[in-house]
Amino acid sequence: MQAHLAEERHEELRKRLNAAYHETNATQARTLLQGTIAWLRKISPAAAASLAEGWEETLTVVRLGVPELLRKTLATTNPIESAFSIAESVTRRVKRWRDGTMRERWCVAGLLDAESRFRRVKGHKHLKELLNALERVVHPTLDAQRQRA
């Protein structure tokens, strides 16, 4: 997203995004992100589109009440984009694709290569809290039954 902006705009963007990413209220975070997207549309439609593409992930982790350290990791698409970039560089070496299964094998090989480069998720100690929050969303009746018991 920053690549679409002049360098003198980077600090302003960083401040706006930090404010949204540190917000614990989903409605307020949405308002901040919408304001940032509107600001970006005036100076760089490409940057605005880039932010608009991933803002729902940010709001989801805020809405779930994910602790801040884990939220920082999960609020962006960077980890998956990095994995796909590595897989793409591995599959780029193939000169002749024979069939669909060959394509699948090379893609898996690329993702396994990416996996070997992964680091521990920041905030990994809070993954249990994330699972509990997801459980409450996916199975609200089970959560209600547990609370009554």
C-alpha cells in the first residue's frame, strides 16, 4: 500500500493505520479505516484499493476481541502473501507443465518451502483465546449451554 504513495505521505498513513489497528471497538475501527480509505482515494486510488481489500480481516479480529499482539499478525494478509510469493518463485522454475497433478505437486513443494521459513506467530500464546472467540461465533448455542451449566 505504501508503495502506491509518495514518501511524504507514509508517516500520515502509518499514524492512521496504527490508530485503527490499535482500536478495540470494531465500530470505531471501521470508522477510522473508512476515513483512511477516503483520504487515500484522493491521493492514490491504488493505495485505497489495497487497504479496502484487507480491512474486513482487521475488523474481524477486533470484533472477536483478539489480544493486540496476535491481532497485529492476523489483521494483515502479509503472512499468506509471503507464502504465496515463495511458492510462486519455486513454481517459476518449471519450464513445462505436463498435467494438473504436476502443478499441484509443485505448488505444495513451494508452500512446504515457505513453511520452513515461517517464524513463530507473534501472540501465539493467545491462540486459545482466538479459538474460544471463534467457537462462540460459530456455535453460539453451545456457548450459551456452557454458560448455563
